[in-house]
Amino acid sequence: MRDREIVIRFRLPQLPRKRWLVGAGALLLTIAVTAKAYDTTWIASAQPLSSTKLKADLDEIQTRLGVLETVQLPQQATLGSGWSNYSSYRPAAYYKDPLGIVHLQGVVQGTSTTSPVFKLLSPYWPKADVLISTTTFNNSASAVVPCQLTVVAADGSIQVSGQCPVGSWLTLEGITFRQGN
């Protein structure tokens, strides 16, 4: 049997959204329909397409696109005293996804490990203190070493809580934790 590709195009109601989200939704729909076209088991049990079924499918797609629209853009971090963004890497920032997971990003460098790296805005604070393991580069030893950070629930500050060498870079990439209400 030859592989076939079925492409269905329809116009969604005009809602304010980013163009890439609409493109992503159309791509997901195309992939889903294409996958269904390659699965021949549905042909034997195919039912006539009803307007009710089509409306239900469109409502489900609209709901899924709505979830995509709630992803926030990263919030630039205001770095604490003695901290700066490191070189040409991404600046320190954070955002919350639709599931309430806070994501940190960027690479920073500090001349002091006693002041907070930065403070999160209150909607991003965890319910309890969060201890995070990350890495830093020890310039004097020319080696990557472990470092610990604590996200303090009481004020949202991100503090160095382990032995992190002063003046070395510290990566925030891939650090996530659940925001607490």
C-alpha cells in the first residue's frame, strides 16, 4: 500500500496570539493528521464525519493552542550587588510554564558570594526553600566544580549556599523548581 498524506486546512477564529504559536499548532495538526493517514487500522472502523465530531475536534485543538499561549516570555533578572551576566552567554532570566514550573536560565559571574544572585518576583517564589546543585568554573584551578544555590521561599532570593569560588562563572541553565501558591 502506498503511503498517503492527508492535509486538512481550516481557519481558526482570530484571537490575539503569536505567529509562531499558530504555526506550531498547524504543524501539530498536520503531524497528527499525517500520522492518522499512515495508520490503516482506522479505515475499517471509519465513521462518517459529523459536524458534532468536527466541532469537538476543533474545540480540543483550540484548547491545546490556548495552553501554548500561556507560556511566558523570560523575565530579565535584576542581579544583586557584585553579580553580572557572564560574557556573551544568555543573561540571567526566569519564566514560569503553564504547569507552574519556574525555569532559570543564563550564566552569571560574582565578585561576592554573600549577596543574592538575584531575587524572583513574588509570583515565582517556591512554597519552601529549594536547594539546587549546579556547576561553576574555578578559574584558579581551571576546573569545573559543583556549587549549590538556595532559592529562599521567604523572599524569592537566590543565594549561593555552597563553596562557589569568587569570580567564577555560575550556570543557571536547566534549573527548575515548582512555584508554590
